[in-house]
Amino acid sequence: MNYGILYGVGTGPGDPDLLTLKAVKVLSLVDRVYAARSSKNTHSVSHGIVKPHLRQGVDVQSLPFPMTSDREALNEAWTANAKRVLADLRQGLNVAFLTLGDPMTYSTFGYLWRTLGQLDPEAPVEVVPGITSYCAAAAASGTILVEAEETLAVVSGARGGENLRKAAQVADSVVVLKAYKQFDDIQQSLADLGMLEHSVLISNCGQAGERIAQDCSASGDDPQYFSLVLARKSPTTGNI
């Protein structure tokens, strides 16, 4: 069987200019583009990012993923979406699956890839890495993440400051992704760890409405959905 190739394409955090040259090249060659979206709406942020780089007439379709912790519902969505992609590959179509940031970092692509491999281990897959949200946020805020022999931890804040507290025991700097929903607990954890004054909250990095608060204690309104925290145990001369 002459398979097409599935490309997992990282679109970066939001700025279309932050797509890699390889991502732009792949998007100019594929037969179809799949954009992940929430099953509750029809909008895909990743599609909006790559739109200026898509060739005219390319077929763009969305793959819905439910925002739930219900394992059965998730498995059903992953299987249904993987079957759609596999059908294209078996027809010899090259397709791209768009994912915010990097495909290998807190991404729906990992679930799709794993499920596709279970359905057909022979299906070819290539990964096109993307600029992560926290690298873009560090650049936008002038925050040096780590230097010399320092260590960096990247954690999810979806359940509050628990992971932050654990990571701060061994890391000099901590990135807290998914910081919007449990921000109050994350903020309190930063204060308890003595990291609050050396923290930065970035919302909508590289997108319209980008906001940077150099001190999370003075961040104002609750952070929006695309929000993350960069925190250090001590300041650096490179932090502005």
C-alpha cells in the first residue's frame, strides 16, 4: 500500500511569523489540512495562525476534540479522528494536523498519533516541531528562563499549584502552563514559595490582546484561557 504521510505541525503560540520554515514548506505541499478544535465550537486557533501560509485551494477540515476528563468520550473522539486521518493516508494523501505550540508538548497530536498507531502501525508519521508558548513568552517578557547550571521545570497548572510546589523543590525556574482556571491557587503557591515577585504572567502571547504582568500579584483581572506563568527562585539581570 502506498500511504500518504501524516505531518504533525506545530504552529507556535499565535504569531503567524513564528511558524518555522519547515512548517511553511510542509503546508505548501500537503493535500489536506486538519485543524484541531473544541467539540463545543467551530473555531480553530491553529487554523487562524497558519492561514496566511496555506496555498490557495487546499482542503482544510476540522477535527473536534471534547474538553472533558471522561475517558470513554475522549477515546471515542481520538478513534473517530484517527480513522478519518487513516482513510486519507490509505488513499495516498499527505495531510497535516495542526497543533498549537509544539506537537510533543501538551498536545492533542500525541493522542491522535498513538491511536493511529494502534489502528495501523504502518501509517507514516512525521513531526514538525514548533516554538513553544513559554519560549515565546520568555522572549516577549525579557525573562531568562535558565542559565549556567540552573534547571527548568515545565508543569501543568490545570489542577492548581500542586505541580508547581513539587517542581520548585528541584528546579530553579518553573513554567506553569494552563494557568488560567486555577490561577488563585497558583498565585498563592508562588507566594508561599517566595517566587511571586520573580514571576511573570503572560496571556495571549503572540496573539491579539497580549498581556504581560511582570508581577503575578499585580496581574489585575483573571487571566484568559491562553495564559502561563514564568517563575524563578531569584531574579536575573536579563529580566526587564
